[in-house]
Amino acid sequence: MNSHFDASVDLNLRHAKRSTQLKELAIKSVLIASSLVAILTTIGIVLSLSFEAFRFFGKIPFFDFLFGLDWSPQTAIRSDQVGSSGAFGVVPLLTGTMLISFIAMVVATPLGLYSAVYLAEYAKPKTRNWVKPMLELLAGIPTVVYGFFAALVVAPIIRSMGSGVGFEISSESAMAAGLVMGIMLIPFISSLSDDVINAVPQALRDASYGMGATQAETITKVVLPAATPGIMGSLLLAISRAIGETMIVVMAAGLAAKLSLNPFEAVTTMTVQIVTLLTGDQEFDSAKTLAAFAIALYLLVLTLGLNIIALKIVDNYKKKYA
Amino acid sequence: MRDLTLNTSAQMQKRHRKETRFKWYGRIAILLSLAFLVFMFAAILLRGMSAFQQTKIGLDISFNEQVIDPAGTRDPGDMARANYKPLISAGLAEVFPEVTERREKNQLYKLISNGGMFELGQMVVENPELIGTKQTIWLSASSEADLFMKGKIDAKVEEELRRFKDRDIAWFNTLKDQGKIKKKFNTTFFKSGDSREPEMAGILGAAFGSFFSLLVCFVISFPLGILTAVYLEEFAKKNRITDLIEVNINNLAAVPSIVFGLLGLSIFLNFFNLPRSTPLVGGIVLALMTLPTIIIASRSILRSVPQNIRDAALGLGASKTQTTFHHVVPLAMPGMLTGTILGMARALGETAPLLMIGMVAFIVDIPKGITDVATSLPVQIFLWADSPEKGFVERTSAAIIVLLVFLVLMNLFAVYLRRRMERRW
Amino acid sequence: MEKQIETAKPVKPAIMTAKNVDVFYGKNQAIDNVTLDIPENQITALIGPSGCGKSTFLRCFNRMNDTIDICKVSGDIRFAGQDIYDPKVDVVALRARIGMVFQKANPFPKSIYDNVAYGPRIHDLAESKDELTEIVIKSLKRAGLYDEVADRLDDSGTSLSGGQQQRLCIARAIAVDPQIILMDEPCSALDPIATAIIEELMESMKERYTIVIVTHSMAQAARVSQKTGFFHLGKLIEHGDTDKIFTNPDNELTQNYISGRIG
Ligand SMILES: Nc1ncnc2c1ncn2[C@@H]1O[C@H](COP(=O)(O)OP(=O)(O)O)[C@@H](O)[C@H]1O
Ligand SMILES: [Mg+2]
């Protein structure tokens, strides 16, 4: 009797243990499955872009795309029409993208870096506490708002300034888009640079002050050189943003695929062309539609490349002063 | 002997001037950035505020049963579909009996919005008692009349160059002198979907599109985000696979948003055949896009939960999952929710990926669910910004104001949550 | 205390004098009415338990406390007869005359050469590249580091060993040829051998420079210094010839500290 009783208790306990074990296993599986979504997303992006891009390269030779200087994707008016394939050289789009990103960085780098330096080195905590969120607001504003502002306010101003000095500027221009994008990028540079500057040990500043250096000398000759890798990282991240930015350029940069470095002309970018190719009527197998995926793949490689390098640099930097 | 004087030298003064200049560069950089912010807000507010008011024209309308409901059935459908144009013409004719020629009459009629007929129809459906009575009804003015009222059409410009002619202006002023024109709060803007006529266009459709998209986005990204964060922070062992997931998440956060749109297009629309232009697909795409942000934010929250809470629970014999879900996750929940709301705020402003999945279309109807075709607030802004009609400029700005208000509210809510639930360890 | 000032008759003239110095961090008083003279071409040691205000007091001499917002200094501190808090005084000049070496070696993440050349460059002390190199080499020699790094002046200063780094910092301070060098526990992070090298170096440096050293090691104070000041809770309890302080202190607190009963 006694032994029987013991056995049943034992059994129950073992049973309970097994069910908790099962439960734990189930929960863990759900957790792992959730984590896989992020991986699946990446795989999905890479596969879908590659797959469609691959089909595109079946129609248009890879090197014609990568090194072609002419971009004019024609639409086939009837599906049985031949010889309407158009030109799919991505170089004009790339130069347009780079031109606008360059203008944006010319605006954002000094503004972002000087802001970061002032906030990190000069500003009183009180000032810092309200200026920093204000600057970060710039990054929180939807880009469609910047696009609208660039097209409606900035472009006309640039245009009238141009005509003021007898200079014809088109209503859509790399300048308007680049300037406004530059403003958008300021917080990307200032926030990360601010962190990076703050990570420079106080001991280095003390050493410099102790030598009789002024604060500006300390910043330019000691703090910034020490923070250079981190700052480079923040700039690369900003460039990656600029290249991938869509709405500002769609609304303010134009559609003209010209191989031009004139910032006062309308230029087009990779993102603009993706939008143009994929909005409106499309038939799915045309080179025109597939081209969008090829451009997107190129875009992904560019931005991810920049991003990986940037993260690596920042990471190494943080380890150095950790 | 060394120079022991502590007085400043020319060289030092030069350096101090440099210091002052350098400091000013920093100030100027911040001031310029903030000035731009203010300038942009001011420009948009200035252009957009006027859209919250709408010009109305008061006409004495006889609700003639012969026109509205000749059969006398009082069927709402019939009453809404009736042709109210003659009623409005009659109302206009009372004020301007001298206008008799047909072309002129048509011109005069254009002072009233095309939507005026629908406004009357709506009124009658809501209140059939009106039939047979004569009332002063305030109808929406046409976009041109509205712009003129708001001072956005310059009467001094050559007549050829404006769509509101001298004759229109004369009529308008006559009405105004009789007190039959006034500006009212623009309810249409908040109650309607899109329209080709600026004065009839509203943001309700887009707002619902955004709402449904965010709903889908939240339902997907919040659980996935926190579960992933919990796994990576609490369960995963440090190994190659975890590293891979981490690197992957960090990089996913930097993928241009438009690429997520292409993912949606080729996987969800073309492969899984989910319905195009719907908040369902929009929400999924936005969810995948915000997922990395939520994961990164949630992980840092979990990391800030002190180890001794885990130790205490484990010490009492709780299993790893019990410890995590009974003790750690509840403590981290407010913070994770805050991170999610901030991620959703970003998703609310996203435009480019939605363009790729066809949520960019002229949609009049207000979506009723996640599988109805829809746009979203930012897409509506994009569409209106692209419209040639002048009346859309102020509406675009007004829609931006509304979007920004929503963003501010979401951010304030996040701040509130953080303040309220903040724990001091 | 008044009595002590009379008894402590410096043999050499005081290059630096501090009279009735108070220092506050916000509301916290870190230094309470301290009066002390620093004789020229000698080594003065400041000793006392941790947190008693030695560093704070040391940092008054080159106004390093200016870099801390909440730090307020009052009293009369003079360098070669000039009030260093006089509005006419340029801190740049002050710090060029009074160099500093810190507790933890803090070479810039630059080459050894650039580390030493930093001061001469900002103060425009060299007319030519050659002259600059000359200063760099001279300073490295005076800091006893030249022989060890002569063939790798382009290596990063941070690649040196701890003791070498600290000597690099001394070389960096020497490069602008200051009158006084302030050292805040320069050996606390170093092993005994590196410490011995630096102590030896200080002995040889005192011919050219006046040194004020903060140390938590009484043995070090006894070994290197000619004058010693003992601080306790922000007050200067006793100061005078090192020999006397360590063999026959007037104050009981000093006695207790020396014998290891407090601190
Ligand atoms: N930067 C500072 N801010 C506030 N209080 C400080 C600061 N530095 C030192 N103190 C305070 O001043 C007192 C003296 O410190 P310190 O001069 O560093 O002592 P010591 O060098 O003798 O160890 C201590 O009580 C310390 O807490
Ligand atoms: Mg100290």
C-alpha cells in the first residue's frame, strides 16, 4: 500500500515535470521562430530582388546595365512589339544619386559636426537638453514633408535667386533636393558624432588644457582626431541614408536622366526611377518593370556595403575607449 | 631666465579670437538647423491653416418635391441621386435675376462647388422634412471662389491669366455685400475621402488607410519584436547563429525603405497574391520595416532590468521561461511598448514602400477594413502635392499639419508612458 | 597654524604662493583656508588621505579647476608675484608656465613625436621644423625616454608601456619649458621599477624645474621631496621640511598619518 502510494506521487511529479518541459520547449520554439522572421525578411529581400534582377539581366546584358551611359526605358505599346526595349544604362542614375547625396553631405557635414561639437563640448546641460531633441526632430519629420517643402518653397527660391543673377534654373533641381536632404541628415550626423565625441576620455582634454591649449585647439587637435573613426562612421551612415532616400528626390529632383553634374539641372536618381517604373501601369515581365528590381539590388548593395563598413568602424572605435 | 609673465601676448590673443570664432561656428550651425526647422513649420502652417476654413455661399433653396422625390416614396437612395442642380440654379437666379443667358448662367453656377448637389442630397436624406420648404442653405463655394475669398487669387493679375474672371469677382462681391458669403470651419476636409475637386477633398479616407495599416503593423511587429528581443536577450547563447541574427537586424535597420516596398510587391502581391493597394499588405511591409527598430529598443530595455530580479525568481525555483515571462517581461513591457510606439510613429510617416504596393491611387471611398483599397496620410500628401489645382496646395499643407499632429501625439504618448512607468532600479 | 608659517622658513624664494585658499564644489567645501608657499627648484610633496583635497589644491595652481563648472576658488594665489586669478592673466600663458602631469598617463593617440611637439606647436615655440625636432629630442632626453624611443618616434604614444607613457607625458610637459611642473600621483598606476625610474628623473629635473607632487605614498614623499604639506579633510594640517614632517611632526594628526594610523 505504502509503496503504491509513493509510486503514484512519483508518477505525478514526473508527469508534471514532463508537461512543463514540453511547455518550455514550445515557448522556446515560438521565440526562435519569431527571431527567424528578421532573417527571413533579409532572405526575402535578397532573393526577390536577385530573382527579378536575374530575369532582367536575361533581357538586358549585365554590363550594359552597369556601365551603360544612357537611361531611357521605353514602354512597349503593344506586348507583341519588338525592338522597344529602350536603354537601361544605370550610370546616369548613379551620378544623379551621387550628385544629390554629395550636395546633401556638403550641407549636413559642417552643420551636423559643428552642432555635435558645440553640444558635446560647449553647451550647458540645460541648453543641451532642449537643443538635442529639437535637432532630432529633424530626423522624425516624414520625408514626404521635406519633399513637399523642397518642391514648393526651396526650389522656387533657388530659381528666383538664379534668375536674379540671370541664370536659368529648372524648377526641379538637384540643388533643391540636395539642400533639403542635407537638413534631414543633420541629426544623423550630429547625434552619433555627439556620442562619439563624448566617448573621448576627459583625460585627453585635461592633458591638452594642462598644456595651455584653448578649448578650440583641444577640440580640433585632440578630441576630433581621436574621434575621427567614429565620426567617419556617422558620415558613412548618413551617406547611406542619402542614397536610399526616396520621397525628397521623387518630389523635388525630377525625372531627367542626364549624365550631368550641374546641380541646377533636374536630375534623376535610382530611387526616383524605381518609383517611376513601378507606379502607374505595368506589365510584370517587361524589362522596364524588372529594371526596377535590378536598380533596387544595386541600391541595396551600395547602402548595405556602406552600412557594414560604418558599423564596423564605429564598433572598433567604441571598443578602443570602452 | 624664463619668461614668467602671465599677461597675454599677441599670439595668445590671436588664439583666443580663433576660439571665439570656433564657438560661434557651433552656435551658428545649431541656429541654422533650428531656423530651418522653424522656417519649414512656419511655411507649412502659413499655407495650411487656411484650409481648415472653407468658403460657404448662402442661397435660398426651395426644396421642390417635384425635383427631389416626384414619386413621393421618400426612398433615401432616390433622394440622394436626384438632380439638385435646378434647385441651386433657382437659388442663384433669385440673387442674380439679370443673368439669363445660358452660357452666363453656367458660369454663374460655377461659383458653387460641384459638390453642392451632394451636400443638398445629403441634407435631404438626413432630414426629409426639408422637402417642400424654403431655407437658406450654406453650400460650399467652388475652389476658385474659395481661393479668392482667402485672398489667394490676385484680382490685379491680367484676366486671361486667372481662372476667376472679372465677372466672377463682381458676382462674388455682390453675394458678399448681401452677407451671403462666409467662411466656416472646413468639416469636409475631415469627413471626406479624396476628390478631384479641392474643395470636396478630405483626409478621412487616408487617415483610415493609415489607421488600418498601423493596426496591421502593430499586430505583427509588436509580438514579433518583443519575442525576438526576449529570445536574443534572455535565451540565446552567444554563438555564430545569434551573432548572425544580430548583424542581420542591425543591417536590416539600414535598408532603404523603398526596398521593403519591392519586397512587398514581389513576395506579398505577386507571389502570395494578397490584395493590392490594401492596408493589409501595407501593414505587413511597414511591420517588417519597423521590426528591427522595435527589437533593438526592446533589447536595451530588457538589458536594463536588473539581474537580481532574474536571480531571485530562479532562486525560488521558477524555470527560465517562468522567470522571463512572469518577472522580466512585465517589468520591461512599458519600455518595450514605448519603443514600439516610436517605431509606429516612424511607420506612420513612411511613404515610399506604400507606393510600391499600389497604395497610391485615387480613392474616394473611405476604407472599412484592412482589405479595402486605401491610401495613407503621407501618400495622400504626395498625391495632392502632385496635383496641378491650386486649391490642393493649402490642403496638402493642412494634411501635413494633421500628419504632424498625429506624430506629435504618438511621441507624447510614448513620453508619457515612459514617464509614468519609469522604474528606478 | 600661524606658528607653522613662521617656522617653515624656505631656504629658496617662493615661486608660487597660496594664501587663504578656499575651494568649493557647488556647496561642498573641498579646500578650507589653505596657505602654502612653493619654493623654487625644489620638490614639494602634498600628502594626505584620499579625498582630502590634494588634487583639488594642486589644480588651483594652473587653474585647471576652471574646467569644472561647479568649482569655485577663492583666496590669493600668486606665481612669481602675479595674482593668477587677475583678469589680466591669460590662462594660456599660466598653463604654459606651469605644466601638469596626471595620475593616469594620458598620451594623445598620436605619434610620440606629435605628443611632445603638441605644446611647442600650439604656443608657436619653434620657428622651423628642425627647431621643433630639436625641442622634441631635448624634451625626450630630459624625460629620460629618448634612448628607448629614438628609433620609433612615429609610433603611437599609446603603444608604449605604462611607465614610458608617463615619461612621455613628462616630456610633453617639459617641451614648453615650464617653470613649475605639477604632478598628480604620477606613479600610482606604475610598477615599482617604473616608479623608481620616474623618482630618479624628478631628482634630476629639479635643477631646471620646480615640482609639486601629490602622492598617496609617504615613502615616495620622503624619498623625493624637500618640502611636504599634509592635508586632512580639506585643511593643510602641517607643512615644512620633509625631514622634519617625517621625523618630528608638530601635529598629532600628522603623527598618526605618518605612522599609518589614519588614511
Ligand atoms: N569634479 C568634482 N566635482 C565635485 N566634487 C569633487 C570633484 N573633484 C573632487 N571633488 C570632491 O572634492 C574633495 C577632494 O577631492 P580630491 O581633491 O580629488 O582629493 P584627493 O586628490 O586628495 O584624493 C572630495 O570630497 C571629492 O569628492
Ligand atoms: Mg587625487
